[in-house]
Amino acid sequence: MTALNSTPLNHILNAKSVKDVWDLLRVRYQGDNDLWQHYLLKCLFTIAFHNLDPMEPQIVEVVLTTC
């Protein structure tokens, strides 16, 4: 639980077993089509560009997310 950000952590707080945790995380990150599309859109629209970092890796991240 200490390795997760707050958003995925909120999905597993009520899990009763380790299997439940892994199942909930699988649904969160692989999920059904609607959930997965929502997650990818969230990632796409919340990408933060940093002025001090090279642009090429940042653009690659956007392209990979859209693919």
C-alpha cells in the first residue's frame, strides 16, 4: 500500500485479501473497456510538461498514451 499513489490506493482500501487487492488493481489498470479508456484519457489530459526536461521524451509519453 505504501507503493501506491492516493488514487489507486482509494480503490483497494476495502479489500479483504491480497487477491482482492490484485484483482482491484488489475481492474483499475487493465479494466473493462470503459474504465481503461477513462484511465488513459485521464493520463493523457493530466500530463505535465516540464520546461527544464527535454521535449522529445515528453512527446513520446503523449504519443504512447494515445496509442
